Amino acid sequence: MGPGSPGSVWPLAGTLLVAVAASMVAGGEDCLWYVDRNGSWHPGFDCEFFTFCCGTCHQRYCCRDPLRLLTERQQRHCLAF
């Protein structure tokens, strides 16, 4: 296959996808302040590189599992209720 063949596009697309996903994961999703179920206030904190805020409205921690990601938008929603 030459440089202009359709098969040469996939490695580039895969590399681009990985770069976008990595920037989303490491995109500053840190844990904002929150109040736990006992009414205790917890200050916000930054997660290490390639980790992000996980948990619930009442308990937050840093993790690497994207299925447990708690975005800053979701965290702000918690503060409203």
C-alpha cells in the first residue's frame, strides 16, 4: 500500500483518537469541594497526572477508571442540590 492508499489513514486516525482521549482524561477534572453525608465540608483537591476525580456527590477520590469519572460539571450539579 502506498502513502495515498485508504489503509494508511487508520494508523493516523488511531493515533489521533488516543491523543484526544488522553487529553480528555488528563484535562483537569479535579475534585471540587463537597459536603459529605454527615454534613462535613471537604476542600477541593487536585488529582495526579492521568488520574481524575471519581466517586459521588458525597465522597470523592482520584482514580484512573473512566467509568467512575465525576466531571467538574457533574460536581457543580451536586452543589446545586
